[in-house]
Amino acid sequence: MGLKFPIYLDHAATTPCDPRVVEAMLPFFTERYGNPGSRNHRFGWEAEEGVDTARQQVAALIGSDEKEVVFTSGATESNNIAIKGAAYMYERAPAGSGRPRGHIISAIHEHKAVLDPCKRLQKEGFDVTFLEPGSDGLITAEMVRGAMREDTILVTIMWANNEIGTINEIREIGALCHEREVIFHTDATQWVGKMPTDVGKDNVDLLSMSGHKIYGPKGVGALYVRRRKPRVRLQSLVDGGGQERGFRSGTLNVPGIVGLGKAAEIALQEMEQDGRRLLAMRTRLENAVTAALDVVQVNGHREKRLPQITNISFGFVEGESLMMAVKEIACSSGSACTSASLEPSYVLKALGVGDELAHSSLRLSLGRWTTDEQVDYAAEAIVKSVKKLRELSPLYDMHKEGIDLSKVEWAHH
Ligand SMILES: *Cc1c(COP(=O)(O)O)cnc(C)c1O
């Protein structure tokens, strides 16, 4: 079979829907189109049955009770419901009292869907500590312990980072939170469905996940809300029909939820073999690139890292030229488009990667249908492109001649 271009290596951004998921969803558009809130007829019952099955499938994936699963429109909404809902419910001092309404702990390299709710709460009178990782990107329980205060009400730390794949000390952070009676939320969007999850053993109180990162549909996700030890309460952000135990009003997205459930079921069955395969492929990719090139670095923690993501920085190439050169590979760069300019990734910056090097970084994320052939092609294309770009770089020549560029005095005109 020949290769098709571009090669998709951006599964951390989104995954294709598994055909088995699409098949499970289809009847819920055209035949079983009832509203699960309709209790008086078969249409409603059939829709509810679909939702119930999905709830069981998601619960099985994360080791929770099905009653603890709240369906949402995705991880962004789950994060908002969890973080703002917990902050408003557990605040220690009323707004305008002059005292902080409560203290929240997060980290500077969380996803925007965590950072921005935290920043809003900061504006509204909560204190937020944003922990800073070391060069491996890891957030440890010790870091969280060091930031704990008497008025800490919530800790929100992602399970695994979406840019570098680094896996945080979730079970230990959860244990610490339980010891201090602080609510613990984790954005597990990149983790769930890829790695074994047990919200009980892992001491998680609130967990966000998304359909489209686990081969399910876009626009659907879930929030796990612990019901025992402790029973977590949340102030609702969307008021209305009181669906989903009042945590998220609105008619349920039945086809989407059925798809998420099916995706969860498949993930549970296949994650072990998928994980092994992806790790082997990622290793093959990293080895090929690092063996052929000097001045490259793989970002993130060496071992505590998701198997399907690699983030590699290439010295002595210019970021935009690199992206142009590897056009046939669909991946992410270490630059984020803001309204006016290209900003270096704040995640890589948090790890201490310089602006230049951050711009010339690639995040390659593999998935269920990635092949060895694709990975080999990508490695070769990247190596070829970097070599070619470096041929044009006088700085790389100087580096090769052994000149220490940090000591060079540049002439300014
Ligand atoms: C993709 C992603 C999100 C956003 O999920 P949506 O379902 O698209 O809202 C949040 N957090 C992380 C870590 C992600 O990777």
C-alpha cells in the first residue's frame, strides 16, 4: 500500500473517529432520536438506554460508578464546570470581603482550558498559585505540598501534558489532597483511554475527558464527580432542565454520548496493545531522528511520558522554514498563533526551552492507525529537511567549527 499525504501525526490535537464508533452512533440520529428526558414513550426509553450504556462504558474506563459520570460538550466544559463549580461551592470568604475567597493550586503549563478558568477566578477574588515545573515538565506531590495553605480549596493538575506527554504524580497529589481535605481535579484528556485509570486508587475527585481525543466524536466529553469520600459538590454554571444531576442542564447529545461510550469501550479493550505498539513506533521515530542529527533534544520527562507523543527541538533551523519543509507531515509546531504574531509555546518556555528552540520544535503524536511506514517516512523527511536548512545556516557552520556561540560578541548596527 502506498503512502497517502499529508501523513497525520497530530493525534494529540484530535483523533479520527473509529468506524465502530460511527456505526454505534448512526441509529441514534435517525431511528432512536428520542429525548432521554421523555419518560412516557418508547422513543425516550430507547434514547435513555443508549445513554445508560454509554455511562457504564465510560465508568468502566475510569473505574468509577456510572452515577458519577456527567456528560458535557468536551473537556473544556468539563474543566470549567469542575474548577469554577468547586471554587464557588467551597469558597472561604465572600466576594468583596477583602480576604481571598479561597486558594487554588494549578501549574503554568496546563492547557488553556484550565489556565483560563483559573485566571478568571483570580480576577474574581480567588488566589491562584501556578506551580512551575523543572526542565522535565513534571509536577510532583512535593511541589503541591509546598504550595498548600490553610485556605487551599482546590488543586487542579493535568494527568499528562498535551504538548510534551509528561505524566504528573497524580496518585500522590490526590493522596495529599485527601489528607488535607482539598478537592482534587485533573484534566485527564490526554491520559484517559490511553493508560489505565482508576479514580478510586488514583485519589481523583474530579476528572475531565474528551471524546475526540480517544477516537470518538467531537463536541462531547465527560466529567467524573466523586460521590463518596468525599462527596463533591459543585455550583452549577448552566441552569435549566436539571439534567446530569443538575451539574449540566440541557438536552443530552445522545448520538455523541453513545459514540463516546463506544470509544471508551474500545479504548479499554485495546489500550494495552495500542500502547505497546505506539511506544515501539515512537522509539523508532526518536531513534531515527536523534541518530542522524546533532543538536536535537527530546522535550519532557525521559520515562514518565505518554507513549504516543514526542516533542523534539532542532537547533540551528528556523521554525517557520522547518514547518514549511515538512509540509507533508501534519503535526504541531512549538509556535502558537496569536492575533498578531507567532508566539513560542508557553509549555516549552515553562520547561526552560529558549524562544528560538521552542519555535523550531515539532510535536509528533501517533495514533491507532499510524504505520511503521509512515513513521519511517516522517523521520526521513525531518532529517532531510533539517540537514538542508542547516546547510544555509552560518551559525551551524560556526557551531561545527567548535566556536562557542554563547561567547560570540555580535556587532549591532
Ligand atoms: C484537547 C484538550 C482539551 C480540550 O478538549 P475539548 O474536548 O476539545 O474541549 C483540554 N485539555 C487537554 C489536555 C486537551 O488535550
